[in-house]
Amino acid sequence: MTILCYHSVQPGWASPLAVDPADFAEHCSWLVRRRQVLPLDEAVDRVDHRGRLPRGFAALTFDDGFAALYEHALPVLQGYRLPATVFLVAATLTATGHPVDWVDTPGEAPLRTLTRDQVLHMQEAGVSFQSHSYAHHDLTRLSFADCVADLRQSRELLSEVLGRPVGLLAYPRGRHNAQVRAAAARAGYRHAFGLPERAEPAGPYSIPRVGVYHGNSTTTVRVKSSRGYFAGRTASAFPVAQRIARQALRR
């Protein structure tokens, strides 16, 4: 199984995080034809005790909860009847809101996140929502107590807004360590997801995903969905292979 991680789906934002809507539609068309796409809740129920995922399946996730998902991703998901999960930064749903201050290439216009009304409408349309922390801090830089507090506050606020329990977490920027994983468990999460760029310990609090970024074609998504790509990306040899590939590209 491959769990794909998108961020925003929108035109006109020259950021690695923004996938063009036409490209996203092509990705979904291929997934419908070549993979069995599961709701994330169902997917994690198939994760074994070592954090391994079964073959032949896929799941769609989106980090950060950008507002463009409502306009550009939701219609495509509905058109293909695909389940998806959005990981929300809980503080963006408070009365005072929270600025999108975690993006390196914000673009010209201020980035917006989903409103409560949009979240609830998408939930009614079949999209599920889970936690991306409370304020999108780098959790590896927080103390254990502060990390637990952040993650617990996010889970409780989102559970209240959504009217249902929240038990899944996507680490901000995919960053985690042993302390963060322990904090996620202490804060009441059942599973947590990363975005590995090097070998990581397998387990229910370090379930790997594969990022999909600006300019990724359907062929790229097909490769990223392959078992070989995923195994190589999470193997201990991945940093070496990654370095060799980068050196080759410079020649």
C-alpha cells in the first residue's frame, strides 16, 4: 500500500506544495483504474504491528488544510468517488485563527486555510479530517510536555469541531523522533504518519507516506506508488542512493 501525501491543489502558485488541478485529476483517474483506494481509517486497520502496509492498495491524504482544496480537490474527489483525508492545523479553526507561517514559498497572495463551514461540508461529502498538530510547530524541537500539550489540544479541538473522535496524526513536515512518537501516544492518537527521507523505525507511530508535489506527472505518481520505490525510500540505503542521484544530476 502507498499512502500519498498532497498539500494544496490549485493553479497559479509556484510552490512544490501546489499540484495543478489538471494534474491532480489525471492522478485520480490513474488511481481509480490501477489501485484500490481505501479510506485512511480502513487502511490503517490493515497496518500490522510492525507498521507494514499490505500491497495493492492506496490512500489519499492532504496536509495543512489549504482552502484551495474546497474549490479544486473536492470536485475531483467526488467525480471519481475517491475517499481522502485532510490533516488540519487545529489552530486555524479557532476564533482568532492562525497565520500560515510554516510555508517557505507562500506566493503573492496570502494563503488561506479551510473554514469550519467548509470543513463540515467536506466531511458531509465524504472527506475525513484528522490532526496535523495544533500550531504546525516542529515537534522535534518541543519538550515532551509541550509536545503532548500541543497534540492533545489539537485532537480535542478537532474532535469538538467535527463531532467525532480524532485518532490519527500527520507530523508537521513529517518530522518526528522517539520523543515525539511517545508524545503522540500519550496524547491519545492511535497512529501517526511521517514523510520519510531516510530510514525510519517501523511502527504504528511512524507510518510512511510518499509526497506528491508540483509538476509530478501521472508517471511519477505511478513510480511513487510502486513497491520498489517505497521500499527503497525507507531502506537504510536510501540516503546513499539519494546522494548518488543528486551528484549525477549535477554532471
